[in-house]
Amino acid sequence: MSSVKSVGLDKPLTNLKVSKLRLLADIIPVQKYGDSPTIKHYTNWSKLLRIREAERALKSTKGALEGILRFSLVLKPEDIIIDSASTTYMSPLKNTRDFKWKIPVENKLQAIHAYKWYRGASLRLSGESDASIYLSPGEGYVGYHLEINIDPNSRANITLILDNSSQSSLHSSSTLINVGSNSQVSITTLERSRGATYHYKYVKLGNNSRVESRILASGGEATRFREDYLLEGPKASTSIRGSSVSKADERLDLIINTIHRAPGTISELKTRGIVSGCSTVAHRGVAKVYKNAEWSSVDVESFLYITSDKARAYSVPVLEVDTGIVESAKHSTAVMNIPSEIEFYLMQRGLSRNDIIKLISIGLLEIAAANLELGELGKIYL
Amino acid sequence: MLEIENLAVEVEGKTILENINLRVNKGELHAIMGPNGSGKSTLAYAIAGKGGYVIRNGKILLDGEDLTRLEPEERALKGIFLGFQEPPPLPGVKLSTLIVAALNKRRGVKDLTKLSSMRDYKAILEGLEKVGLSKSYALREANVGFSGGEKKRAEILQAMLLDPKIVILDEPDSGLDVEGVAKIAEIIGELRGEGKGLLVITHYARIFKHIKPDKVSILVNGKIVAKGGGELAYKVDDEGYKSFS
Amino acid sequence: MTTNNAEELLSAYSPEDVLGYAKPVKTSLIIKGKLSRGIVEEISRAKKEPGWMLRLRLRALELFEKLPTPNWVIGLEELDLEELAYYVRPDVKEPAVTYEDLPPEIRDYYDKLGIPEMEAKLLSGITFQFESETVYHKAKETLEKKGVIMLPMEEAVIKYPDLVKQYFSKIYPIADHKFAALHYALWSGGAFVYIPKGVKVTEPIEAFFLIGQSLEGQFEHSLIIADENSYLHFIEGCSAPMLKRYSFHDGAVELYAHGGSAIKFTTIQNWSKNVVNFNNKRGIAEENARIDWIEGGLGSRITYTYPSSILKGANSSSSSIVIQMSKGPYVKDSGSKMYHLAPNTRSKIINKSISVDGGVNIYRGLVKINKGAVKARSHVECQSLILDDHSYAYTYPHNQVEEPSAIITHEATTGRIGEEQLFYLRQRSLTEQEATSLIAIGFIEDVMKDMPFEYVNILRKVIEIEFSKVGGLG
């Protein structure tokens, strides 16, 4: 049994008027507070916003399927492709419903996104279904908004590809996923960026639902990649594997938050990253257990390998616990070069230092894309 | 054929091994036995070329070619395989990816992790079965969360698949049950049958109950204090190392 | 300390119980009003200090007015600087050198805190500050013989201006944040210690700070300089009796550890439950030097303390061990900071907290490894124990690596006391409360081993009694 209902929307959004949002975008700061005592912003806002300034004039967009073809993934008839020129669905559509959720406006880019995005889709998934969504921009500023509602007692595989292959473009996207009770969802998100990318994903988990999420992020000129997992129903659980591969002068701020709002909820987050070249990478996240989320369990583990003199690696795993009645709440992180034992072990298997960095990078990609037929995708990241 | 001539090894300025002479012929199982701290693992690391293990004197020759100044990966590609006593966990790297990469290096395939042929994958799966690991281990991160015994099985699996000339195994039986030890011994026997030279480093003679070594060298305090045939292993088992020191 | 006093102290669970209600103490000068240039000048005049210090104060005042309120500061709603007395001089002409010379009201506090006993048994020097001024100051002869300078801070400003100028505000910058600037504008009291080359002071020096009245600000400044290859253990104690309204403490500690020296700095903070406590601490370690911070935080309404070390010289090292306890609607906002600027520098941070009865513990830490700090190592461990369903523990660590040969490892756990542990201890005949306090003590036991024995006993006792009143978990 499979049923995918979706609707394409070419504009409106939020309860705020466009004019008000535009004003907000001008006055709201890039972010309210500095990120750390020594680093003002982990996100490369200046780059994100500089591109935006340049984009004010740029209206034209091009290159619909081109980007996707570059990915050479295996396309299926029911896949949804949203590019900057049109919303293309390869399956028939029905007008069923409107967007319901509001986009939070908490920083400048979010505000810009809220009034400037202009491509979107709303899907409803039930039974057993797969949805693959390709966000493929051309040049210029492109904003996408996606809403995916998953009915109770369903199983779904969602693949989200964010492809911002143009160096001069700003790509913003928000994806809201609402997982009904007792549903099981697997989400794979691959982000490849050369320009500036602002990504926001919000996943809400109902009673006893489970989400397995795999993420691969790369840097580009500037990437802010944020995902929130809200465990709102009792016994909801999620397992998240976040990987990042960055090289050259890429800048990545990867933020994955897990928010426990109901009893007996479980989250497991593992992030791994390899930071080479002159790239700068932050892996951050807040694991929050609210008072009523009794007997919850939180496990965060993060590894960042810093492999070159010019690279910078930051790890900020935040734990906020509002109750003593927790099953367990822990995190551990390590930031270091590839340990010499690993290096020697792999050399003993015949690999050079460059091979080793590559091998670990590929390993990270494979973990993120375990559910996909990758084709030549790997090459794009490496 | 692996020849070690007059080898002296220093670690952090301290001499660990001195005047080591060894020869491992094709199709021969050579056991190095010795108590804790005698320098057994140092010998393995020195042969494999680990950083910090300074060769102060002597040579390591493989089929007459001097390996002493080569990088670890160059030695590996020449045919030296070391099965580690404690292989490190490789978060993010699947066991199969590791093996594919190592195979591709040996064949000069540029794309490191690209499966050259399905035969490789089949070989990995068959190998897993043979060493007593389920097929799912191919997709697990190498050595991550593996038990002591599972690590040993994964090491001998790589020894089988990478087709080296010399297989050095550092404590290949620790953490294994009796059935596991027998299996490892059986594979050692097969490798010997294929004409590989084996250097098995161990404290106890447990594994030699299943396979008799051709030669035994006893290492105490960084020196080889006795050499003999296979029966020497059983003597050590009965009497310990006291009589050698 | 008489046996009675010792027992009284040990069986007490808060400074209020030890010190009782605040009693009036005669004062000879109080400076308050709207914070202005005039106020700062008046303090400077009262201290008869040199012009350079006044200029420093005025610069700090300007910065205070300019700087924004730090965004991490929470719970300062009640603080109204205009209500506060910025400077309170107790009616003591010169710091007393014998205990008998102290005014009886102050001596009473002093006795109750068991300081005479501690002084006799443990210390090589002590300075006791009441309100804004040092009222008792004594260095044992051995210190003088070794050439150690130990003085109330303002006396050092006058007697050793060059030495003081070289370090004062150079370690903890005036502009670090708004309340650091305020501190420098209004500072009064504190200790100055200089340890000459090669001198090892085996018995600790202690400074004790007491706030006697509500609506008062205390801004003491301590500066400790350890010259090459010297050693010092400095202990800082803080307390206050029960106050009708709040008081504000905004002190600073600056440490400079020259090549090969070691400074151990222990703080036992037991302010009463209506003191707002800012504690600005920073040290610089030169080559092969070591700085160890140890802090036990028991009292106060809200505490902000972030012991920081700048590892400037190669092979220098630092540790920071902080234990915080928040029982009741109180907040401890603490966290250690380590800046690695040189090769082979090492740091270790251990932070343990216990939250109960609505208490909030926050860890806000930073490890920064700069490019060039080759093979630097840092390990951070945060453990939080929450004993009920309405208390809080937050951990905000920043691990920043810009040097590929460096390693930072970080671990944190937040949890409760396990049912099985409780059951086991109860099966061994302990009540639930006894079991809870036993486990709570065990939780911080390993970090208390570095503290002076006398303090460990006090701490242990406080925890025992604090947590014997904790209810079971729902």
C-alpha cells in the first residue's frame, strides 16, 4: 500500500505580511548572542549575507534538471524535483491542503527566507511510502519550503537532496516533518554546497514514533545547517547520524538539536566530521530534557578529526536537563587529528596519509547515505 | 622470505631489542614466545615500521630487499601483514570498505573504495563465514564495538584476503574461546600451506596445541635466548620462562 | 577552635546557622549614591592612593558605562546598583595584628568561623576582610624571612607601586565584561602576595572575606605573583551572616605564575543565600609553570565564577576542579576556561554539581587551543547530579581546536542516583536520606582529595546535612 499526496505552492506563507517580514529582515540581527567567549559566530554570516546583498538584483534562475543529473542518482517515477524555475512532480498531484506551519523567525536569514522563498511542496504520506525530494537551484537566491506530514501507523523513507552547486548563489530551505504516532520514518539528507546555504529542518515526533536520520553536510563558502528533533509524544525515539566532510576553505556550522518534551523519549546522536584543508567546521547541538520528559535518555557522541595546520574544528555539545528523573543523559566529544594508532594501522594495510583521509571521508559518506543507491555521488564530496 | 639481521630497536631512547636474528621461510610457521615485556610486540612494530620504533642497528629483508627505511604502507605493499594485538576502532570506516581499499591499493586501482569486482565482496562474505563472523560484520565499522575475539577474527580475515608474503600475528588467540583458537590455528595452517611465511607472537602456547610451529624462538628481555623446533613451545608451556632467564 | 565551636560549625548547614543574623558593626565611612565619577574619586581619596590608580578606576568606570550587560547573566533582576553602598569602612583604624585588637562584633564572626584555630594549625599567613577593608592581617615570621611580600592590596599599591603596576589589571582585563569594569572602578581590599624566586611556601596563606550588611557591595582584588620556581597555596574563604536583603560581591583574583612556579588557589565559597556573587578569576602560566584552581561553591543566591588559565609558556599546565551545590532556588553559573597558547601545554577540567530543591547548576566552559600550541592536550569532565524532578543542570562546553596535533576530549553525564544504589544501601540498613547523602558525598569525594583536610570535613558535613533533608524521588 502506498499513497503520496502532495501539493505544490508557489508562494504565500506565515501569518506575517510580506512587508512586515521584509522590515524584520532588515532590523533583526544575524543572531541575538555571540556563540562563544572567543568566537563571535560559528556561522559565517558575513558570507551568507554578502551573497544575499548581491542577490537582491538577481532574479533570473536557470538550470532545472542539470544539477540533479550531476548527482547521477537513480531517479524513480514518483520522485519530486523542485528547482528554481518550476515545481516538477513526476507523479500526479492533487490539491489537497495548504501549508499549516509557521516558519520561526529567529534570525536575519530566517526572516529573509520567510518572505523570499518561492518554491515549495506539501506532502502527506501514509501506509508505506518513499519520497525523494531534490532541491536543485540555479543561480541567484533560491528559497524552498517543504512540509511533510506522515500519518499515524505509517512507514516512510524520505530522501532530501540539497544541491547548491553554484558558487555565487544563496540557497535557503526549511523542511518541516510531522511524524504521526506509531510511525517509523527514515530520513536521509545530503547537502552539497559550493555557495552559501542556509538549511533548517524541523522534525516533530508523535507518540511512540521512531525516526532514523542520516545527514551528510559539506561546507561550501558558508553553510549553516540546523536540524531540530522535537520528541513530543511519549516513547518517541530517534537515532541521528550526522557526518561532515569539509576541505579547501569551506565553512560549516552544523547544529543538531534534540528536544525531549515527553516521558520515555530516547535520542541518540552521533556526529563525525573530518576537517581538512583550510576549512572551518563547528559541530554543535543542544540536547534538552524538559521537566515532564521523565525517564528519557539522551546520548550524544561527537568526533572531529582535524587534519591540517590551517583547519579549525569546534565542538559545542550542550546538555540541558530540567529533571533528575532521567534514564541517562550524557555526551562525549573529541577533537583531534587522526590518532597515530589508526594512521599506523591503516598504513600497515598499505594506505598513504592521503588515502587515509580519503578513506575516512568515504566512510562518513557511506554512513550518511547507507539507504541510497549512490552512483557516483561520492565523488562530489571528495 | 623474511630475514632479520642483527636488529636493535630503541623506543624513546631506551633499547628494547638487541641483536635479533630471525628467518621466516616460505611456508614456515615461526613462533616468537616470551614473557610480558620481553619486546615481542616491539619486534612486530619494528618489522612493520611503526613511528617511534627506531632501528639502531641491523636490517629487515624481504626476499633480499631491505625494508628498513621504508614507510609502513610501503612495507605493507611489499607483502608484510601485521595482525594487531589491539586493532584500533575505526569509526566511520566499514570493515568491507577497509578491505576493499587495501585490495585496491595492492592492485593499483585509483578509486580507493570502489568495489573492483563483485568477487571481492563475495570473498569478504565467504571469509567472514570462515573466520566465524556473521555477514553483517562487512557493513559494521571496523573494530568499533568488536569484542576481543571478534577483533582477532577480523584481523585473520584480512591476513587471508590481502595475500601478503609474510603474516605476523601478535597474540592471535587472546580473547577467543577454544573453538575460536582452533579456527585461527586452522587458518594459520592454510596460510602456511599456501606458502606464506608466518611469524606468530605469543605468550602462551595455547594456539600451538592446534598447530605445531616449525621453529620457535624465545625472547626474554629483548634478546633471543633460545631457538629450537616446535617442541620448544611445549616445553615453555610446561616450565614457563624461568629456565631461560 | 574549641571543641564546641568545631561542632557548631560542622553541624551547621549554612553560614546563616553559623553566623546568625547580621549584627550592627560600627562603621567610620560609607560611600553610596548614584554611581559617578565623584563616587569613584571619593573612594580613591579615602584610600589616599596614587594618581595612576585613580586614573585606572575612572577608565574602568567609563568602560562600565559603555559595556553591555553580559548576555549570560541571569537572575540579576533584583540588583540595583544605586541601592548599594559601594564602600563601607569598618571602624578599625589599621588592620589589627593581634586578634584581641579586633572589635568584639567582628571577633565574634571570626570565632564562629573557626578562623583562629585554622590560623594556628594550618596557615602561614592570613588576611581578614570585613566589608571593604582588611581588619586583620598577619604573616608568620617564616614568610618574612623568606622574603615573601604579603600585604593588604592597597598597602601594596603604595609600598610597591612598580611591582603592582606591572601586573594589576594586566591579567584580568578591565574590559573583559561589564562587571569586571565595575570591579576595577570600585575595588577595595584583597590581598597582595609576592613569592620570590625559588621560595616554596609550604603552609597555605588564607584570605577571608566577610560581608556584614545587606545592600552592600564588596569588590576585593587579590593579586598573587609567584616568581620563578616558587610555590604557593592560597586559600580564599567567603561568608556572610543572614542578611535582610541582598548584597553584591564582585571580586577579582589575578595570578601570575612565572617560569617553573606553581600556584594552587582554593576557594571555599559559602556566602549566605542572599549574596549575588561575581568572582572574576584568571591566571597566566609561563614556561613549565602550573596553576591549579580548586573551588567549592556552597552558598550564595547566584554565583558567576569562571576560573581561567592562560597557558602562555611551553609545557605549562593547569587544572580546574570545581564543585558546585545548588539547593533551593539558587543558581551557580560556573565554568572553567583554558587558553592554550604554547606547545605541550596541558589542562584538565573537572566540574561536578549537585542540584536539588529547585537548584540550578550551569557549566559554561571553554577550551581554546591556538595554532602553534603543538601537542597541547586538554580533558574536560562534567558530571551533574540532579536529586529531584524540579532541579536543573545545564552544560555549555566550547571545545575549540586550531592546531592539528592537539587533542581535546570531553565527557559529560547528567543523572540521578540509581534505584539500585539506593536499594542496596537501604538493604544495608541506611535510610533513604542517609543513602542519598552518602552517594552525594561519594560523587564529589575524588575532587575533595586535593583540598585541605579541615575544609574537606566542613564540606562533607555540609553536604551530609543539606542532603539528609532531601525527599525521595517520585
